[in-house]
Amino acid sequence: MTTETLPRVFSGVQPSGLPHVGNYLGAFRNYIAMQDGHDAIYCIVDYHALTSTHDSELIRRNTHEMALGLLALGLDPEKAVLFRQSDRPEHAELAYLLSTVVPVSWVERTPSFKEKKRTQPDDVNHALLTYPVLQTADIAIYHARYVPVGKDQAAHLELAREIVRAWNARYGDYFVEPEAVFTDSPVVRGTDGVQKMSKSLGNVVEIFGDEAVIRKQIMSMVTDTQRVLRTDPGRPEVCNVCQLHRFFGDDYELIWDGERTARTGCVDTKRLLADRMLTFFAEARERRRELEAKPGYVEEVLRAGAETLAPMAAETLRVVRDRMGLG
Ligand code: TRP
């Protein structure tokens, strides 16, 4: 599982509950693809979640749900390591050590920090500021080179490279500069048709929800706002429903043609998308039900994952502490 010769992959996901279509198209497809031919490590980042949620029960439940969803989607613990961030507290120590080479100006100007100041003005906690430093530690502690993520993480990955470089410059070459790996749909828009699909924005299409709920989410999607009458031609290039069809069938051009010529209407195209998505995810939905029925399974996978990583984390901390003059 962790042979030295395969290129190492690491990614982390916030425990926001059940994975949605945006998570899948933007990053999880790559998690699953890269578990072959790579030494892949995937993490549910519950420490990071504390920057925006202070509900302990929710964090625990959502961590479990996210892990269950990933396993149902095909993440295979025989091939890749899946673990919970807080089960490897060495991440927090490395984050602290890395933070000593990070100028405050770097983290203050991070786009996600500026956004959080806007979206949670009453909770601009210190951990929000150091969020990207912890993210860097997550990756660097295992010397991962490739990091499958959505486009929203590009700035964090750029910062991770700078932080690693700053540490290497001061204490000698040790850490690998990580590279982001995107899918061919690195940005997935939500049901509003404008903003990125995100649980916190309430614009998601679920993967594991009730069929009726998923159909409703898809039927509520905003399409081409300039197409007012059923007889108006549609513009598939701007229509989010048409864009999503690209990933759930091999005949999207035919569907697009129907829209352009007004042979089909938005309602037809949405209904078709709902059918196709439900078919596409049928196996994962079934698998989730199976895994959910196995008591203790998810917790056991997470526990074993963290245990596998213990020697690697310890070795990195040993070298870093030594080079930095500690202990
Ligand atoms: N910030 C990432 C997100 O919000 C989650 C994350 C934490 C992560 N640590 C990481 C992603 C390390 C990639 C690598 O989605």
C-alpha cells in the first residue's frame, strides 16, 4: 500500500456531511482514479472544520458521513489510506513549526481568509488565519507531490509551495513542493447556476439523498436565464444543466443540439439529467446502504488508516524537530 516507488498523492476534504455532485466532479473522481498507480492518502480534515463549526456532535457525525460517502463512491481502503486528521495530531505540531517561517502578510492576503472575514464576521478566529499552514502540514508531513482538489483550492496549493520553499531555504531541502491536480470540471456550479456548488451555500445536488429530494434539486436548477419561452433557442455553453450532461452520458452533443434548436425544453433536459445521475450513482447509493449496515466499519477503516501513517508522521517530525534545534 505504501511502497516508496509510487508517486505519493494526498488530499483532504472538510467533513461537511454527505458528498455532493460538486465534490465528486471537482475532486473525488480523481481521488478514486489516483488510488491506482499512486500511493494515495486521503484525509477528513476535522481540525480544519473547527475554523467554522463549533458544534462537536456535528463535526463527529459529518466526519463519519463523509468517510462513508467516499467509501461508497469507490475509495478502496485496500488501495488507499483514509483517515481522520485529528487521529494524527502530528499535523498540528508540524503546522506550528511551519508557521514560524510564514510571514503574517502571506496568510492575511489569502483569498479564503478574506472571504471568511466577510461570511463569518462574528467569528474571525485565529485558526482561520493559519488554515493554509495546517493544510500545508497535512501534505508535507507525508511528502506528497500530487494533490487532487477543486479549483477553489488553487491559492492554498500555491501558498503551500511557498511555505515549503521558505522552510527548505532556512533548514535545508527536505519537503517536496506539492502540485494541485484538477479534473476536467474543476469548478462545478450549484443549482443557482452561478456560484460554485457548496453545502454552505445550499445549492447542492446530493448523491446519497432521497431520490425525490435529488429530483427536486435538479428540477430547481437555474438554466439559461435568457431562454424565456419554450420556443426560444437555448445556449448550452451557459446552461449549467447542459454542462452537467457532459459527465453523465456520452451523447451530450445531441442533447445540446436539442436545446439550441428548441426541440427540447429545459424541463425535459433536467428530467433526463436526473435520470442519468440517479443511474450513474445507483451503485454508490446501494453500496452506502450496505456499508451503513456494518456497525463499526467506517470507524475501523479510519482507525487503521491513521495507524498506517503513524511511522511516517513520526519520522517527518523527528527530522524537522532535529533540523529546527528542538528536543
Ligand atoms: N482546504 C481544503 C478544502 O476546503 C481541505 C484540505 C485540508 C486539503 N487539508 C488539505 C486539501 C490538504 C488538500 C490537501 O477543501
